[in-house]
Amino acid sequence: MDSHVVVTAAEASRRHGLATLRFNFRGVGASGGAWDEGHGEQADVRAAIAYLREQLQPPRRVALAGYSFGAAMAAMVAAGGESLSGLALIAPPLAAPSWRSPGRLGAVGPVVVVAGDRDAYCPHDALTALEGALPEARVTVIPHADHFFGGASDALADAIEGWARTLRS
């Protein structure tokens, strides 16, 4: 997974002592399989969480961060009852016809939503609605950033580092 947004988030997390795992969903890049309209992709996220829990030393706390479609899958997995130490939704595709608000999140630690103010996939009104649906979330809007955070990598890293610090405390 070589998206500069994902790499930026992973590096920001690592700077605060968090282990990270990046992966492509089924049918993306060198991953096998085919796109499954979000159903199988949620299973991919759950499998990654299970893998991390097996690999980590106790207490095996796992936080989840996702970008774009990955943010949608992360939200759905969190809403499905997965116990997580934290959740970061980066540029969730709120304007997509298939977006479903995750509703109530299960046992999830600190939640951050990061989006650019020029993100056509994450318009301000939809972001405000998500903030209302997830009152526990801290929403960070990055000025002059679009869905791909071109020229805004430092601001994205700052937002993720702020979230990562809360996970370590």
C-alpha cells in the first residue's frame, strides 16, 4: 500500500511508538481476489486486526485507521462491535451513494475524522452530519486540502500524531 496518504498516516503513528500494518484490499495491487462491494473488504479488515492481535505482545491493543474507502470499511468494522483502542477516519467518502453512517460505535477509544475543506468526496454538510452522529469524534478539517491531501501532508501528519498521542496515554 503505497498511497502517500496512508504512508503519511503510518509514519506519523510510528513516530509515536505505534506498530502499523498497511495492506491492499482484495483485488487491489498485488492482492488476490476481487472487489466485493465492501462485504469481503470488511472481512479483510477483521483479518488484519486478528493478525495484529496474534503478532503483538500483550495487551494486544489495536487501533484502526483508514483512508477513503478504507475509512468507510474501518467505520463499518468499528460499528460492527470490534473492540478497538482508537479509530481514525481519513477522508471518508461521505458523498458516495454507498456511504452508510456507522451509527453507534462499539468499544472504541479516541476517534478522529480528518478531511480537507476542498474534498469533493467529503463535503462540509456531510462531515457536519457525521460529527453529529459520532459525538465522541474529534473532527479536523485541513484548509486548502482535497481528497488526496496534496501539499497538506504535514497537516495530515499533525492530525494523526495528535490522535496517536492520545492512544499512548
